[in-house]
Amino acid sequence: MQNTNSEQLHSEHETWLNELTLWHNELMFYDRMLLRLAAMDVPKSDTDQMEEFKSRFDTLQEKFSTMRTAIENHERSLHNGGSSESHADAHNTSRENIHLFEKEFKALKNDFFVFSDKE
């Protein structure tokens, strides 16, 4: 039973790491798109909004790194044994963080699409 649970946690970690990689790549695309928009002659209000998007992109990049590290550390902890209760708590925290991140990322994408579509 314990082995099956560890395998399920490992599988979920792999899924999360793959999603983080995809989201990271997608965010890098939006960041490059923002740079192209910034190179255009745009009103000051758009420039201010672009700076806000850049800040939000950078914040998400930091969150990517933090979440990836937490997931990798949890994965190592699983391999090293330890309390299954602490593993479950850490895993549930990671699951919640991934969910919150995905929600934030989707909102940012939507905001950026609306902004870039008006250009």
C-alpha cells in the first residue's frame, strides 16, 4: 500500500513538473511578445500597462522556480523515507500551490490577450 501511494505521489510530481515547464515556456513566449509590443510606438498608458505585465511575468517566473524546487525537494524526501503524514501535508500544500498558480496564470494570460489584441 505504501509503495502504491509513493508511486501515485511520484506520478503527480512528474505531471506538475511537466505542467510547470509548459507554463514556463508559454510565459517566455508572452514575455517576448511583450518586448515586441514595447518596441512599437505606443501611448504612455500602454507603456505603463506593459511595465505592469512585465512585473507580473517576472513574479510568475519566481513562483515557477519556488514551486519547482519545492516539488523536487518533496520528491527527494519521498525517496529518503520519513513520515508519511509529513509527506501528505507537503504534497497537499504543493497541490494547492499548483492550483492557485494555474488560476493566477490563466488570469494573467487572459488580461494579456485582451491588452495585446487591442494593439
